[in-house]
Amino acid sequence: MGYTFVYNSGNYQPIRIFLFCLLLSQVVACQLFMPIENNNNMKEKYVWDARSGAPLGYPIAVYAGGFILKGGTLVDLYSGISTARSPWGTATGGMERAANFPHRLKVTWISFAEDCEYRIDVPLDAQKIEDIFKEKYLIRNAYGDLMESDYDEIVAGFAPGGVVSVWVEGGGASREVGFFKGEKIKIPRSITDSLEPSEGNWFNPAYRKKIMETPAAVPREVQEKNKNKPIPYGLWDRYRNHYQWKPVFTPPKPLPDKEETIAQIYDISFRYLNGEAESINYPNTLHLEAWNRAIPRSVHISWTGADGTNFAADIFFDEEEIMKAFERFSPQDNLELEFYINHYSTYIAVFLTEKEKKIGINDHTQIDIWTLDKNLKRD
């Protein structure tokens, strides 16, 4: 890296030039990441990344299109193959950045599992998207401090049957802002034959089959699980079913013959089958209310045990087991999803209850428990 020297009255001034450039770079950075003033009543602008995704086991590739801004600018979602190695709602492709909210979604994509193409062109609720960005959300950092964080992604997920979901996401929160159905199309051979091999292969049935057999796109265990089974059309609609339910946490109880404190539940995070996610931070966890939500896919909780040790756990539900449990009730029933932690904080039992009816959700649930820093902040 070279310096530019300026001659002035016989003196070189590299330091002044360096400081000026440094100051200029800081100003530009601030303008990029802070609300921007313009002539339209100083309306705020938010920087966000356009992302795409696919459900576990069903990879896709965006052939053309993306989010359309009000003035017609395209925020491209083209980024190659979106692998299907993560649950619904996870972004795996795209990274183009924008600073205005989209008004439409216009995309043509390939579904490798179905050996076909889809197209969608639908309006988006830009005002709803903007309102969510303004809300922000709270996360707790590694030191235990609660911090306000920004939503910074708009994600389009593409599933079999032409299903499209759109979410506004941040690192610890996700909100659905649209659910649509695209139409199946056939891109003419006169177009696909002229493409470069990197894209043209997407339209080759043999290549599409190869993608479905590639562990980097579809995990081997998922391939085995889906083998000889039909594509579960309607599953992603089923993910969106909402129920009236309330989480109830029963912390470890102190032993009667020991001097122990009453254990306390602290932060809770939920990820739902429909791709949404949210966190509830202490002390709001002390007064949980019933809510109308989708079925949870996973839960993260932290608590202090009866002996004063801090714990955390990740609970991963088997989606068929938990969906069947919820579907034994009506969406109008007032349900409780109960979490019982044993005295030594080594096991958590989960039940879905309504009055006298109680269903265990433990046969296929995976639970990981670990200890936390004893000095971690809790306020």
C-alpha cells in the first residue's frame, strides 16, 4: 500500500492526507448503517440483505428475479443452488444488499426434487415489512446484557408445490410477512440450450437427479428418510396452523433436607415450524401469557438450579410427533406446553395439556443440557 505525498511550502504531509481519508471513510460508513435523511420528511432507511432458502431435503435454484423495490429496482436473489440442509425458514442463498423495502416478489426458480420450474409475481406488504424493521428486538449477549438488535434480512423460502414464504429476519428473530403459491411453468429449450453449462445443467433431468443425491445439497440421512416416499405436498401449509397455547416451565424444586434456593427460569427462545422465531427475556418470562402461535420446532431455555448453578438447554422436537400432539386438539382450545426440569437439571420432560387431557412429547425429542458461567448477568 503506497502513500500520496503532497508538496506544500517545502513540507510533505502524508499524515494529513491519511487522517482526511480515515475521517472520510468513517463518515461514509456511518451514512451506510445509520438512518438516512432525505427530502421525503426525513424518512428512515434500513439496510437489509436479500436471502433465499429451501426446506430440508428439497433444494432449489433461483433462475431469475428477486425482490422489486418501489421504483422498479431489482434486488437479485440469484445465487446458485440453495441447499436443503436446514429447517424451513433458514436462509442458504443470496446476499444482495438494499436500503428500501420491497413492494413485489418476482422470481423464476427450479425445484430439483420435482424436476420442474416455477414462477411467482406477487405484491408484498411494504408497510408491514417497514413496521417490523422499526420494532427491533432484544437479545442477550455473551456477558448476559440485553441489547437491542435490528432486523437485517428479508428471506424468500421456496418449497415443493410452488409454495413461497417471505420472512423478515434478524439474528434471533423471524416474522412471516407473506405466504404465496407460484405457478408451474416450462422454460423453452431455445432459452436453456443457450445458457452457460453452470446454469444450463439446472435444466438437465439427470443433473437434477444428481443434485438430489449429493450430500452437500441433501444430507445422506434425509435422502434415506425420504427414499421411495412421495413429496409431502401440503406440509408447508400444515406448518402454518396456529393454536392457542402457553408455555409453562416448572423449574427444579429444592430438596427438603438441604438449604437450597428456589430455582428460576430466565430467557426462552422459540423457533416455529412455519419458519418464525422469537425470544422472551427475563423478567418477562415471569408472566407468560397464552398466545396464538404456530407449533414450536425447537426451544432454548436458561435457568438457575436449586443449588445456584446456571444451566441452558436446547430442545429439538420431532416435527411429526409434536404436530400430531397439537392436532389432537382444536385451535380454539387453551393449551399449555409444559416443561418439567428434574431436581438435578439433567432431564426435561415435555407435555401438551388441556384440562385433564395430557400428551407426552418425549419419545423422539432431543434435549441437550449444559452449564453456564455462574457469574452470568440475569437482569
